Amino acid sequence: HLAMSGSIYGLKLPCRQVGSVCGSDTNQFLVASCSLREENEIHLVNFDGERGEVTRKALFSFPKDDPIHKGEVWTLTPHPSDPTLFFTCCHTGDGRYVTQCWAMPSIDGGQQLGVPLQLRYTFEGRREISRVIVQPQLGSVRGAPLQLGVISECGLQVYSAPQGTTRFVAQGSPYACTTGAFTMAGAWDPLHPHLVAVAKGGDLVVVDMRTNNEGLHVPGAHYAPIMALDFAPTTQYRLATGCTDGTIKLWDVRQNGEELACVPDAHMHWVETLSFNTYHDELLVSASTDATVRLWRTDLILDTPTAAGACVEAYRDHEDSVHSCCWGTNEMDPWCIASVSHDGRLVIQRVSRNVQYSILL
């Protein structure tokens, strides 16, 4: 299935990460550059769904006296409830990586260019490339602290901060990797906030944060390294995994971890990102280094042994590896998909009306 072309926004620098910003009456996204030689930037873009237009709202720069961000921004994670905060992991230029929390200054008024970001927190002791995952549904319990996990090749460390602050404190000892190495793929279960899924090569591990032990370990869940993980937001214990061999699988992570379905040729190359739609988790979007983004109906994957027809739309606006994709967070328009490729092309698609009606009716 070939979908209509999306709305395109181009950056001059290479990119690896896009994230959806909360708290706006439109869908807004952060895009981070990952240039080796140029000073890297964070773009805040706005998508007008009615007009199909992508416009830049602000361009943020890193502080001039901060040498770290002359290297690539490898990972970016927006804060789940504060639209001014986000987390990055950047290469320092000397073989190390640093994970930090940043604040965007006020951008009231017209388009803002070159506005310096404000450093709020540095996660000390992080020397390897890391990815921040944030506990979903922050604010569902009034006054509950922010919980986040920092995943690296060495393990998973959970941090906590009171709401409205960036005073992060490590919670207990890290869940350490004893054999093999993590692949930075991780997901927090929104329905069971004590469960975090991580990947050790091709092994799938679900950590019970109450005991800091493995609640589930599936050796050889994939034949190659797992690169992408995401929990369904409304279906209990359902997890999607994506692999460097192009395979996507669905799991029930209770007890022994049942493999519910497998799509062996979902992509022709690495599956870099998987993301369930926040409001309709029958929809799963995948991004791959084969330069495509695909939209899947998980109910069709489960109902059809070969998963035939489960890919309901394929987006081919990219010409380079697609490293990241995400859904817009605006509940009034939950059908927007943003994706970014290594050549700096941001594409925003809207799910076709035919697919929308098949979900709603």
C-alpha cells in the first residue's frame, strides 16, 4: 500500500531523532541534528493538519561555552508533561557520551532563531551512549514524581524527580548487564509502571523495578539484535519488538512471554523504531534503515498467520535511512506520524481517512 506524500521539512544537517511535544493545541515536534563538524541544533516545528503545512516555530542552539554538543545528538526524549523540557545523549568528541536535561526558553511571539538552550541537569557518570525512557502517564497521580530510566550498553538506571523540578536522584542500584550488551532499546509499560522492557542483543528482558530483577527473560526472542521496543498503551502486557533482520514481533510479556505473532519481512533492513498510536493501539508504525515508514494493523497481524494485508500504508518520502518516528500527542488530531531520516528530512504524514474510518467505525 503506497500512501500519499507527506509534508516535508528539511534540515541542513544530518538527523537521527524526532520527538513529539506535549501540551499544544497542534502537533509539535522536536528534531535534533547529529553533525560531526557543524554546531548542532534543535528545531521546534509545528504541523497544521488542516493545511498540511510544517513550519518552524523555533531553532535552538546549544550554549557556546558547551563543547559537548559539537558532536552528534544521538538520542532525544521530550518530557511527558512539561513541553519546555527534553533529554539528549550527545557525543563529546573524545569517544565519550553525556546524557543531559535541557530547557527551552520562552518563545512567545514570532519565529525564534538561534535561541540558546538552558542546561538543567547532567546525569553524572554516564560515559557510554544512552537512551532516556520516561514513565508514561505522568500526572495520572497528582503530585507523583517523574520516573525515568537511562539505558546504556552497561545497564538500566532509574532516576526520580519531584514534579515540577529537574532534581534527579538515582533510585537504588542499576540493573546491570552480566552477559552480552544492551542495544539501547527500551520501553516502559504504561499500564504496569513497575515493568520496563529492555533488549540484550536478541534476548528480550522485562525488568520488575520493584525488585530490580528480571520478571521475564526470553533468550533468542530474535535471531539478531533487537533495536526497537514499544508497549501498547491500552492492551494489557502487549509488547512489540523490531530487529536488525527486518522482523517485527508481538508478545504477551506475562509469565513465560508468549510470542503472539511474527512478521518476518516487515522491512528490508533494520527496524529502528516502533510506536503504538496513543489512542488506538491497533495501529503500529515502524521506521527502518530501508528508507521506509510502514503503518500496521496489529489486529490483522494477529488474525492472519502470514500477516498478509497487515501493512495498511507504506510511506516512501525518504531517500535515506529512517532512524526515528513518533505519533503526534494532540488528542484532537491523533493521526499524525513524524519521521526523520539521516539526510535531515522530516516528513509528517496523516493516516488516510480510509484507515481512520476502519478503526473508528
